[in-house]
Amino acid sequence: MFPCGRCRAVAVGPDGRCAACGAVGLPPAPAPAYPYPYPAAPMAAPAGGIDLRRGVRIALTVLLVLNMLLLLLLVVAAGNERAALDAMLSNGLTDATARKADDADNAASVLSLLHILAFLAAGVLWVVWFRRARLNAEVFAPGTHRFGSGWAVGSWFTPVVNLWFPKQMANDIYRASSPAGPQAAPKGLLNSWWVLWITANVISSIGSTMEAVAAARMKTATRGGHYSLDDWRSDAGSLKSALAVQGLSMLLLAVAALLALLVVRQLSRMQEQRAALGPQFAPQFAQQFAPPVAMGAPAWPGMPAAPAPYGAPAHPPVPPVPPGPPQNPFGNGPAGC
């Protein structure tokens, strides 16, 4: 055996160098392996990119409550208009019945204007809040959404697709924001709100059409000068029916506003809880992000040990286990016992 070419030691490895000289060119051994992925560090603040500010949410909540109250007042106003029409049909067109009808119409007009303003303001804040929730959900679960963040605004104003695009986006946001995982997202409240919202708007459209047709017929007949009492009674009855449908739609919209408020609170609370969990590692990617292992230590439980450092003696072979007597497949003792 030839001595080491560097220090002239007698014990050399396959390349002609001893263990000490061969280890000089090796990189330092890393720290001992941790057999599982590092746990997420506790976070005192939400993860970067997540917007959990409460200003928009609080303002939206106030406007939803205001819309709900105005809608309930509009239901009362529609009832007053129906009562005025009943008085005119029963007592005829007198000064008292005409004044009562005018007062009911004026009150309904003022409340309708206030509701339109409150609805527009709430709609703007709703879109802002919804887009912010969509961006937060992208941070929680990137690449899992069916629509881009721009549709968080455009889906509400695009005809036809606004009947289902916003709901599909809300489903994706709920799944991404659920602290217990996408399959455990509580969507019962969301589904109830969406069904009620669509139903109330359909009924409102029907009532508005009925009211417009009845009012146009009465106006046309009055201008023509050939308006019989029977025709007037028929048109007044149609107008009463339209007001009843409108009152029902306003009542449903008030309940939908309440459910929308609860949806805002639920989703905001879910996103706060989800952000507090910090970054999550999927089990299938745990090994990819695991720290390096030390020389000679097993990378994972149950795996063979890594190769020994340069120049170190190899791992001793595991002695074979002597075979025992053959076992009886139908019992616990050796075969034949």
C-alpha cells in the first residue's frame, strides 16, 4: 500500500489520500436534519399582501342597514298607496281620497329617491369590499380561482353573466378563505343570500313592469277623453296588484340586505382567521421544502442512511437474521404443532 500523496500517511483511500486530506475538499456538513417540515412561525400581523382593514366593511355595514330600513319604509309606503286606491274605489274620487292618494304618492317618491341614493353608495362599497376579498383569497390560495380579479368588479355590471359569475367568484373566495380547508367552507348563508337576491330582483322587475303598464294605460285613457268608470276601476285594480308585487319584492330585498350584511361579517371573520394561520404547506410538498440532512443520517424515517463522509469507514453491514422454524398459516405456533 502506498502512503498518502499529501501527508505521507499509511492508511489511504481509493484515490490515494488519507481521511484527513480527503475531507479538506469536502463542504462542511449541514446541521442535523429535522425529520418534518419546519412549523410556521407565529405571526403577530397578517401575512404580506392581505388587506384586512375594517373601514370599508364598517361603512358598507352601515349602508346595508340603511338600505334595509328604507326598504321596510317603502313596503309601508306601498301599503299606503294601496289603501288610497281602495278608498277611491269605495268612496269615489273626492277631495279627501284624492288628497290621501297624493300624500301616499309623494311619500313613496321621496323614499324611492333616498333608497336609490343609498343603494348606489352601498353598491360602490360592496364592489370595493368584494374585490379586496378576492385579492386576499388569491394570497391564501393562488391559482385556484376560476376568474381573474378584474371580474370581481365587472361581473356585477355585465348583463346576463351577472346572474352567476359573482356567485361562482364568491364560492372560490369562500373555499380559499376557509381556515378549516376548502371542503369545509360554510356556504349555507352565502347560498341563501344569493337565491333571495336573485328572486327579489326578478319579482321587482315583474312588479315594475306591471306598474308601468297600468300607469301608462291610465294616462293614455285620460288624455283621450274616453275613459269610462269601469275602465278606470280595472286599471286601478291592476295598479293595486302591481303595488302588492312591488311591496313583496321590497320585503325580500330587505331580508337580502340583512343576509348580505351577515355574509360580509362571516367572510371577513374567515379571512382574519385564515391570515392568522400563516403560510400553509401542503403535505405532498413537505419533502421539497425540508432542510438538508447530515452526512450519514437518514433523510426521513424508514429510509436508508446517507453515504458516509469521505474517508470515514463504511457503515457496518446488518447481520442477517437466522431463519426460524416455518410458521403454521392457520395457527400461532410452528408448522405441524
